[in-house]
Amino acid sequence: MKTVINRAMLMLLLTALLSACGDLNLERLMPSTTLHSEAVETEAEPQKGPHRGRLLKEGDFTLELAIFETGVPPEFRAWATKNGQLLAPEAIDLNITLTRLGGKVDQIKFNPQGDVLRGDTVIYEPHSFIVTINAIHDGATYRWQYDNFEGRTRIKDAVAEALEIETLIAGPVVMQKTIAVYGQITANRERIRRISARFDGMIKSVLPSLGERVRKGQKLATVESNESLQLFNITAPISGVITQRDANVGEQTDGRQLFMIMDTASVWAELSVFPADLAQVKIGAPVTITDTTSGQTASGRVSRINVAAESNQSVKIRVVLNNKKGQLRPGRYISAKITVGEHTAALAVKQTGLQAFRDFTVVYAQIGEEYEVRMLDLGLQTGEWAEVLGGLEPGIRYVSENSYVIKADIEKSGASHDH
């Protein structure tokens, strides 16, 4: 069975794996095995122009290129100078190719607008690509290429396996719509028996103690009848636990209750549902409960919805739970999720894969041994799934477990959002 490495151990291992630049020889950690993990390097801060764009120079020709996103979706804008003199945009023929991770290519053409060349394509997130620039002025061609990577890292497969980085293919999911409620485990009152003597008399013997488990038909006490002076036995009508014993040798039965037996193999979850959610709850709806003390979980279905409201205006619902293992104890507080419907998401990801990156919620797409952020527009989030409305394409493999390892590596590399 695959050993499960807890989060603290993973972080220690990650620190060791990523503590040096470039290829790492980890023979000290894992003899006879060489693993590699390398963050995708970003070049030194490029020289900036008056519009805070990147300056690209060849001879006396200079092009300033910036991603502009003030009041508009992100787009490229460019300014050209020769010998320090600003050139008219109409004098420049400019086009750019963006090559993204996985080989997808965006072609951008530029049109003059005032004193600027304005790109005709929205630069969608992440702004992570190889930038290839071709500019023509006065019959001369100028060409540059540079890497503009952000939120990207490279981790060797062997390292990813050691760190238990798990991935899934993004696709459609039928999501369960649930509401969260709270309540308490109670005894199944249909499985409680209160026992008294059939005839009044003197108690001659008592066998079980309080809290003892008994089986159906087991003798509980012997009584001598006051009228016939004959002995008769009191036996357990069901199997369960003695939760009350009010019988001692030498006492008169006097018609009182002598024992109470509770069958703990079945218990109730009594849950409080408030008016805003009540209309969604139906008899038979699946329910998952969690013991807030032990973390023990159990499943059942709504078996009853009370007709009267409580003093706080909530309505009690009942769920019958199998408790043959005795792990659900009456009196314990519980939380629960009631399934109230289904939602088919055309695209969804595991919530365990979600991370924060800048102002976005992201997952990390995997292509080969490289990982890169994908900024998500999320819809319904319920259970283990989050619906994706934008930012990720169906069929993309993404990190579903231990994605914080990728985040830590990217943050260590300092991959920036360079405009």
C-alpha cells in the first residue's frame, strides 16, 4: 500500500528537493535515485520605457512593448523610436506571436491609434508565454524573442511522485446540491423498552447491572408473586443496553418500572432545518452526518419532517442511522449535509486542487513535466467539486491533490506578472 505522507512531511521534503538551483542530486535523501525539480527561471528585470513597457533595442531602433489593462481588457500596446525620436505608428508594421505552454499560439496584429500601436487581441490570463516580435520600419526588419513566464514551474516526474502530487482530467461532473444543518444524535425511541413486573411481588434476584449489554430473552430478575407465592422471571424483550435499573433484591415491585433497555444498533439524528431551506428538504433525501467530537461519519435518509416548528422557528427532521458498531453515541452534537438536488456541471475540478494566486482562484495545469496556473471563473461549489465557468479547457490535466507543493515552488521561483 502506498505510504501516505502527511502535509508537514511533504513540506520538509519539498524544501529539501527545491533547496538548490537547477538539477538536484538527492542521493543523501534517496540513495541510488537522482530526482530533478527546477522552477522555470524568469530573466532579470527588463529595462523599462516611459510607458512602463519592456524596451527592445537593435541599433538605433527601439521598440517599447507593454500590456495595457487600464479600463480595458489586457492588450498589447507599442511605441517605436529611432535615434531617440518617436516614430509615427503608421510607419511601423508590427506583429507578435505568443507561444503558450502546450504549443498553443496567439497571433497579434497592431493598428495605429493616435500615437500608439494597439494590439487587436485580448491577452488572456495567465500572461505566460514565449514572445516573438517582428517589426518592419523603412524596409528594415527587427526581430526579438523573450520568455514572459508567470505561475509556471517544472518538476520532474519522479519528484512529483515522491511528493504525492496527484492529477485528474478536467471534465463534466454531476454535483450534489446540499444544505448544511446541525443537530444531535438521540436514542431511537422505537428501540427502547421499559420493563416492569407482570405481577406485584418480592424481588428475589437481579442479574444485570446498569450499563450492561443483554440479549433478547435473557433473564433480568426473579420475582415471588404476592398472591400465588410462586416465582416468575422477568426477561429482556429486546437485545440492548440496560440504561435504567430500579430493582434490588428484597424490594417490592409495586407496579413500578424496574428496567429500561435501549437497542443502540440504531440511533436517530435529529436535525434542525430553518425556514429558508425547509422547502428543499424531502422525505427520502440522502443525508451525511459528522460527529463533531469524534469526526465519525454516517449516512442515512430523511425519514420524518416534523409538522410543528421549534421555539427558534426551525423544524426538526429525523434520520435513522445504522449504529451496529456503536460509534454514534446519543447526546453527541453533529453537523450534516442534506442532498436537495443535482447540478450537472459541464466542467468541474476538485476543490482540493484550488489555490490562491494573486487575486485569482486557480488550479495548476500539467503539461509534461511543467505546471502552470489557470485562473478560474467558478460557479457552484459543493461537496468535493467546484464548477468551472471559464479559465480552463475540458480535457486539461490539473493537479487535484497536494497542489500547495506547486504553489510553494512557484512562489520560490519568483515568477512575476511582468507587463
